[in-house]
Amino acid sequence: MKYQVAIIGGGPAGYTAAELAGKAGLSVVLFEKNSVGGVCLNEGCIPTKTLLYASKLYYSCVNARKYHVSADAVTCDLPKMVARKSKVVRKLVLGIKAKLTAAHVTLVSGEAFIVDKHTVRCGEETYACENLMLCTGSRTVIPPIPGIDKVAYWTHREALDNKEVPQSLIIVGGGVIGMEFASFFCDLGVKVTVIEMMDEILNGIDREIAALLRAGYAKRGVDFRLGAKVTQLKQGDSGVYVCYESSGVEDCVAAERLLLSVGRRPVTEGFGLENLGLETTERGCIKVDGQLRTSVPGVYACGDLNGVSLLAHTAVREAEIAVGAILGKTDTMSYRAIPGVVYTHPEVASVGKTEEALQKEGTTYRAIKFPMTYSGRFVAENEGENGWVKVLADADNKVLGVHLLGNPASELIVLGGMLVEDGGTLDAFRRYVFPHPTVGELFRDL
């Protein structure tokens, strides 16, 4: 069995590369040990957002009086919400399989093992390839906290399949995943405590925006313990005790359930990666060039494995560039405008440089800040909310970064990303006519 392209990992990078290469007429084999779609589709992006949408609807109904709508008999059926989540995932997995079939991709279920750069073994079969693409994704980091082996805890995987609403929940980790689960459970009326080792949540997001989001959730009852290093976990009769140290003071907090969400790590073991002798970065990720080529000719690494940007949409674009390189194209990967989104309620979205990054590198800039209430559409649909827009520009008005708090930030951030990617100036959008009323009109005020 000989193929022009062999791909290990069927997540966003893998299935995108397989479909594109197949459509281009290349013979392609894709190996996936679980389900196509990877973590993103099966136990990450899609199921999380499906549940978040349901919880937002529930929260909106409970608080519908703000809009003079009576919704007194609102109930939440978590088991059915989880069942719908699973149905959504199954539907999308079937859709990806259909696309791969249409592109004449050979899909092999099982654990692939690299013999050398031209040979992959899966079960009893051996596959030869001209080009090898590594798209193995990442896995959840389980921190070595004393007592962790003696307590019951969730990772994102267990939290997504949980069918009982707990009275209280501790989330260790105030990053994107942690805050999205904090949003979900807070919307359902759970008492949530977030313990974060850094002095602010959402490390890497603009600090002012992160602080505004935190303040909003604090008003809704979420308890934040910042600058807190977890020192011990204990199992009690009624739940889990999390002990931590903050500013030299030790304290403990208890809850019915515990969710660990301290980050993800690229998958580099268990599939023969060591047989390729690839050059790695200081953090142990696979080093790649602008076309996702590794140090070994004919071998590419896309997605979380190269450690540049552990985001599904980044992986998709990297796959497009890598397949283009195999086909002889010269396009290279740009990371200048990779948007980051936190699907909380309200949403947070960011693209380009933050103020902290610009200050660290010594770049002169100015910040343009205004509330989303400048938009009539936002005011009409977000009673009691302000929202926030922050745009960073240099002395020539070139846009360096855009940071948003408020719905629908996830849909709006691409507009800011276009300016950042193309080197646009503040007045670039004034040439275009936006529909009125929309929240996107705010970009005409830059």
C-alpha cells in the first residue's frame, strides 16, 4: 500500500490536510486511533460550545425579566443537554467522514507507528508514503499535586459527560478552558470557585479585558483566588478540599466537585516519533519552518505538535500551507493575526499584540477604548451590559491589536484580524458601508 501522503492524526489539521490533498489528486491515507475530528470535535471545541449555548439560553430565560418577558417555569435538563451535545458531535463526525470519502482518502482506524519517514505501521499492515504529515494534537496536563491520586476529579472530558448539576465546583486553572466551564456551571446556578496560579485569569489575553470579565463573573458569584498555588488535595465525605498558598498564606476551600484545567501538552510519545530524529524547540515541540516542514525532508508537523499555537483554526491553516508546499506552492504560514476567543458569557476575543506584549518589546502605541454601548444593536440586545472595545495602533495608525469583551465578539474579531494581518490603518474600514444596526459598525468608529 503506497501513498503520496500519509497523515497521522484525524483532528482539524489532519482531516483538513487529508481532504485538501485528496481533492488535489494525491493518494492519501489518514490514521486516527479514536474518532475523526480529534479533541476539538469530540471532546473540546464543539461539545463545549454546544453546552455553553444551552446554558446561555437557560440563563437568558431565567433573567428574561430584564426584557419584560415572563419565563417563570424555566428548567434545566442536564442529561438531555449532554445527549444533544453527543448528537451534535456524531452528526459532525459523519460529515467529516463523508468529506474524506468524497476526496478518496483512505481512513485507517488504529494506532499508527512510524518505522521511518517513508513507512508507517498500523496493526499488521505496513504503509509506504512519499510525504509524512504529523498531526497528533495535544493532551490534558495532569499536574503532580500532592494527594491527586486520592481524590475524585474531572478533566474537561468528564465535565462534558457529567449529567448531574453539582451544588459547588472548584476549577483549578483560570485559562480559556477553565473560564468556559466556569461560565457554563455559573449559568446553571452552581457555586464556582476558580483557583489560578497567575495574578490574573486568561494569561495571554489583554489584562484589562481579562480583569473586566473576571469582575463581571465575581458579581455573579464566582469566587476567584488569584496568585494561588495549589499545594494539596484532600478527599472529604462531602467533596474535595483544595489547599493553596497565596502571598505566603495557606488556605483551603471545599466543593462537591473538582475540575482540573491547567493546560495542554503536545502528544509526542507512543507513535514512533523518535525514529525520525526531528529537531525540536526548547519546549520539546517539533521545530518547523514557514511551510510546516520539519528538519527531515518530506516530513511535516501541523497543529499542536509544533507548539506554536494550540488552536484548531491555526491547525487548519497550517494544514492548508503544508499541503500547498507538497503541491509546490510557495505560501508560508503567518501567525500575525491568529484570533483567540473565550466563549464565556459575555464572550472575549483577541487578535494581534496586547498592551503587555507591546510594552515588553518597547513598541510605541496608543490605545483607543470605548464601550460597545456605542452600538444601537448592542444596547437593544444586552440590557445592563457595557461591553468593551480596545484597539492598539502605532504612530502611523497601523492597527497592532484588537481586543473585545461582549457578544458577539467571536464573530467580530475577524474584522480586527483583517486589519492586523494586512497592516491596515485605523481608517481602513471607513471605506466600507456596514449594515445598520449591527455591532460590527463599531469598527467604523476607529
